[in-house]
Amino acid sequence: MQIAPRKVINAWCMYDWANSAYNLVITSTIFPAYYEAITKNRLPDNEIEFLGRKFVNTALYNYALGAAFIVVAFMSPILTSIADYRGNKRNFMRFFCTMGSIFCCLLYFFAPQPLPGGGTMLSSRSLDVGIFCMVFACIGFWASLVFYNSFLPDLVPHRLRDRISARGYTWGYIGSVILQVLCFIIVFFPGMFGFHSDYAKDFMPPRVSFVLVGLWWFGFAQISFRYLPISTVKERHERKNVFTNGFLELKKVWSQLRHMPVLKLFLVSFFWYSAGIQTVFLAATQFGAKELHLPTDKLIITIMIIQLVAIPGAIIISRASERFGNIQTLMACVLVWIGACIGAYYTYTDIQFYILGATVGLVMGGIQSLSRSTYSNLMPDTKDTASFFSFYDVTEKIALVMGMFTFAFIEERTIKFGGMRNSVLALIVFFMLGFVWLGLTMRKANRLVQKA
């Protein structure tokens, strides 16, 4: 196949630049800390009411994210089928990008009201706005990525995909850090931007940051939408119905897995340890704010440590896999995660939290990258790569939902004697199950090699 023009490839990379700010600012740093700060109250155990039921504030956050990922997991096969159709995926990508960025901006209205005698109060209406906007922004972000990723095979041949994919990741990292630094300046120096009252200094900088993320995401995405093709290669397979075909493809993959024992065992292991990994990343800021009472600046420093350390960590893990093998390296990474969970349970100071963040960062990016490449290597020689990766994606999302719901449930049930620390400790079970199944995967693979 021909290589797409440079401006088209760069336009594809630009969408990573545009959307990565959401993942950093909204998912990982400022929004989780802001949410925890404005939803804590003097009621028992920081309970808040949502849709007629009382929740622990951070548990509600995790339940809401879990619900968003249930929607994403259900939609993923349909979206993948539409992406495979290769007709109007740019328009679908534009729709979900616009939806996500709009709801990101609407988080501005998630704010407490000042009280006449001093202090603030978060109304139930404002809480509803915050939760629903967070859920729809999350759905828009992940759904748009389905179409974004599906463009890559149409733009460059197989030999260049790793390089172009890495370029997109790099652009996304640079773009997100630039906007994050701008948001930091607003949060740490509110007086420079006209926020002088106590209420304005405490609540306006994060709200402005949410709007900036939405505008950044939507604005730079227009470059992608201008140059990415409307339609690309002709349809690869005959599609009867794009809304049911995705689920039929998943069923087809599932039936094939019965005859691929090594890949099936690996997917089971991936399900368990992925549930732990994603939950730790999404709940890290909440843990620091609620259990350690760290201010926003120290929480942001920790997330930045994780991101910066993740780059050399991914390189180290990649080289280790070349020397020791993929499964063995993954097992070593899972052991590090188990140690990190135990360490988190006994973490009480900011220095300990920084060290924990650096440890997590070393294995965060590497284990995700190595998991995807291992899955790719174990896949059969087939043209239905999109279907197999859709199965992989759905597996990851369902695992994330289970991890978030388990984390929130345990926190609520043990809030009187440990709370979130117990939730972190419980994640060890996920990692241990992943480790065991990785061992079974390696043993099965060795047996097949011996038979051959």
C-alpha cells in the first residue's frame, strides 16, 4: 500500500496531541483532587447523596467511572464494526470528540456555592452536573479513540506502524504536558489571573482548567478532521449490519480461542492483572488526597513522576523481554505491582508516596505495551486483526469495571476500619491471579514447543 502524505500522517498524530490533555488533567490529576476536595463534608464518612442513595464520595466517583466503562465496553464492538466499514469513521470520530470536549467544558459548572456566613456547600444539582459530565466526557474520549486507532492501518504499511504509532504517543505526551503546566500555573498562582478572593482562589483555577482541556481537545482536533480522509480503503469484508456485526465478530474470536490454549490462558491472566493496573492508576490521586491528605501540588508532582519514569521504564521492560522472554518479564512486572500495593497500604508520608509513584511508573507503561505486543504475537495469522483487538479491548474494559467497582465497594464496606487502604490491599488478589495464570500460560507454551 502507498504511504499517506506527510500532512495526513501528522494530522493523525495531532489528535493524540489534542486528546491526551484529557487523560492527564481530567483522569489523573486536577479533576480527581478537585472532586475529592469539594465533595468531602462533615457528614459521617464523607457521604453524599446521588440519585436518592448515599455514597462515600470517592466510592461514587469510582462507581461513576465504572458505569462509563460499561457503556464503552458495550459500544466498542459496534464502534469497531463501524470503523472496519471504513466509510464515515471520521464523522463518528468528530462526533465523539465534540461530545467529550463539550462535557469537559461543562465541568466548569461543577462547583460549590459560597455561604453567607463563610464556607461553601455543594448542591445536589451541582453534584449531578459533575457526575454526568464526567461520565459523558469519559465516553467521548474512549469512543473517539476507537476510530482514531482504526485510521493507522490505512495511512502507512505494516513496517511503519510502530514508528508512526510511537510518534503519535510522543506528540500526545508533549501536548498534554504543555497544557498541564499551563493549568499548574493557574492553580498555583491564581492571583496572576484575577482570582483574589478565597472562594475564587480555591475553586476557579480547576474549573478554568477543565474548560481549557475541552477547548484544547476540540481546537487541535480540527487539524486532524481537516486532513484525515473521509473514506479510505474499500470495505474489507461484506457487512450485513454494522450494529450487530461487531458482536458476531467477538463471538467468532471466542470460538477460535477454544483452539488456541496459550492465547486463551494469556487473556485470562491479562484480565486479572489489568483490573488491578487500571484501578491503581485511576484511584491514585484519590488515595493521596483522602488517605494522606496531600495538597493538590504534591498530588500533581506524584502523577508527573509516574509519567516521566514511565518512559525509561517502558524501554527497560522492552529490553528485558528481549533477553528473558515476554511472559517471564510480565510475571516480574506483576510481582512489582503486588509489592506496590503492599507498600501503598503502609504509606503515610509524601516522600513514601513519591517513591511509590516512581515504582508504579517504572512498570506502568511497560506492562501495558508488553501486554499488547504479547497478545499480538500470540494471535493467529489472520486478516481479522481488528476483531481480535476488539476482543482485547473489551476484555480490558470489563476488567477495569470490575476493578473500579470492587475498589469502591470495599471502601464503602470498610470505611470505619481502613477504607481505601483495604481496597488497595484487595487489589493484590487480582495481581496474584494474573501471576498464576501467566505461569500457566508459560507452562502451556513450553509444552507445545516440546511437542513440536
